Amino acid sequence: MYCFFCEKRHPGGTSYGINTAHGICKNCGVAVCVEHGLKGSQPGAPLLCVECTKLLVTTDAEPISIRKQPEARLNLA
């Protein structure tokens, strides 16, 4: 599997020179290489692509995982 962002720079042709993916962005789910993946400094921080990182920095939002299921809340009253 190749990095989504590296493949965008080389449309068509061979995959020579395209970086292999080393992880998956936890926000949008694209494959990222070491160059295009960013991880926070806190332990357990999610791996994010450069576009999701820019979006979160400009909006000061929390990352939303596409795999995160909504928590079921029980009303025991």
C-alpha cells in the first residue's frame, strides 16, 4: 500500500519513487507515509495526516475517529 499524498503527486505511471504507507490516519482513514503522517507528543495520540492536522489546528477541534462508535447511554432513572 502506498501513501495517498505521494500517489497524488505521481498520477499514473509506475510506483517507482512513491513512499510506502506506514500508517492510517485515524481521522479520515487514508494511508500515510512517515513524511505525511503526524503524531502528537502525548502518549497515545492518534496518527493523523497533514490535511487533518491542519484542519484540527485551525479549528481547535478534537479528532473524530471514523471507527469510533457512539457510546450507548442507559437511562436507569
